[in-house]
Amino acid sequence: MPPLEDFLKKTWVIKKEDVKILRGEKANTVKLVSKNGDIFEVIPKKPFPISYPYFLIFVDTQGNEILMIEDYRKIDKESKKILEEILDKLYFMPRIKKVKKLETSGDEFVWVVETDRGQREFRTRGRRSISRVGEDKIVIIDTNDNVYVAEELYKMDKKSVELLESVT
């Protein structure tokens, strides 16, 4: 792995007001238009999708890092909308709003949850598939390697909190 200095020489951090994002011509890409008019067709990547989900690195079609945005939520509204559409395709990570049911079956848990993408039912392999991240975030990986996130745990309904805390 190259030293950090080498990485930073090749990759630059951009300020939110210095970029406009348009739809890319190729699948899963966006066009970045810089303040001075340079256009890059790039793929957005979340290097830390759980701990820093709004930090992005953009890579070209050969996989070279082009630039970083520390918090994409701060870019203009239209650019953010286009970017989030692509990220939703690239990163299937439903946010759990409510735990409706949690049952054990041997070493597996069977979940029925309400997410930001509708109701889901999935299985996990015991407690090893459930991780607490900080005070109020829980990450759950199902038997198909899909990732579910329960954020702001203590803002959820009482039953959901109790069920989530019983397995963490």
C-alpha cells in the first residue's frame, strides 16, 4: 500500500461548492464538473460505508482515485439527488425503522423488519452477524451478505429497541 503522502498527491479533496454532479453515460457512473469546467466520468465509492457513510472517493473506469468528498450531503440539492440514486444501486443497505418480529431457530435469528425500502424478512447466523457501532447504531449482515443498519436506536419504538438490545 502506498504511503499516505503518495495517495494525497494523486487524489484531491474537493470543496462542496467546487463541484457539480451530472448523470454519467456509463452504468453506475456520474460526471463531475469542476469549478474550472473539467469533466470527469467517475464511479463513487464508499470506503467506509458503515462508520463514515457520507465520505466518498471517486475513481475513474480504470480504478484510479480521482478525488474525495468528505460529506456529500453538503453538495447542491440536484447533485446530491443524482449521486444518491447511483449510490442506492451500488450499495444495498436498507435502514431498519422497526423490528416487527425476531425469532430464534437453532443458531439462526429470523427477522421481520420495516425498512426505508419496505418490509423485509431475513435470517442471520446468531450474534456474530450483529455488530454495535457506537452508542446507537447496529449493523446486521444476513445469510446472503446483505447489510442492514439500525441507526438512532433510541429514537425507535420501545419493542424494536428491546429486540435489538436482546441480541447485541
